[in-house]
Amino acid sequence: MAEISTQAVIDAITLAIRAAYPDAIILDDEAAQGVVPGAFNVRLVSAGQQKFVGPRYRRTPLFDVIYYSNNSGPECVAVADNLSMELDAVTTPGGDLLHGSAVEWRVEDFVLHFIVQYTHYVRRDMPQTFMETLIFQEGGQ
């Protein structure tokens, strides 16, 4: 499988949203003022990295998938229920399957904040140090 970058995870989330909501506007940056109802915004809230044995690292990016409703609390709840199924597992463009964890959501002023974390592991290639070439000499007395 491919190396998983944070951008690959964002792409996986936006692809899953696009499949579930093909006509929606999907942003992956700060939303401008006056965003249209029905739009999504995928934002990286925080990320961490922890060293494991050898060249392995565990990354824990946390995302806020924002949905802008048409001033409807029930619409936000319905979208949250749907996103909890659609974003349960996402596939990166490189083919890696990531499972969402630490899922929670809240509605503030008719805007849904769907929080999800995609914990995954990455490897860092370590430079290899080779021994010098050994020269054996046979001989004896």
C-alpha cells in the first residue's frame, strides 16, 4: 500500500462525502463567508505522532467535517447519522482502508460539526549502514 499522508486522509474523507452527496459543495479549507446551505468543509483540527519500535510511527489526525444546513436542526441530525456510516471506513487514493474512531458530533447554530479521527501507522525509511568489505586471506604455517 501507499504511504499515508495527512492530505491522503483528507482526500479519502472528501471522496466518501462525494459518493454519499454527489451534488454537494465540498471544501477542504477555511470556508468563506456566505457559504451555501448543503456544503461540507473538511478541516484538520489537530494531529499527533508517536514513535513506535523501529521505523514505525502512529499518527492521530483529528478532523472536523462541517455541514452547513438550511437552518434545520433535524437536517443536521440526519446528516450526522448518515456521516457516521459513510465515514466509518474510508479508502485513500492509494488504496489504504482507514477506520474512523473517536466519532462525535454536535450542532451549533444549525451547523453540524462531525468530529472523526483516523489513526494509522507510517514507516520512515531508515538509512542502512553496511559493513566494510572484508578481505579474507588464506594461509598458514
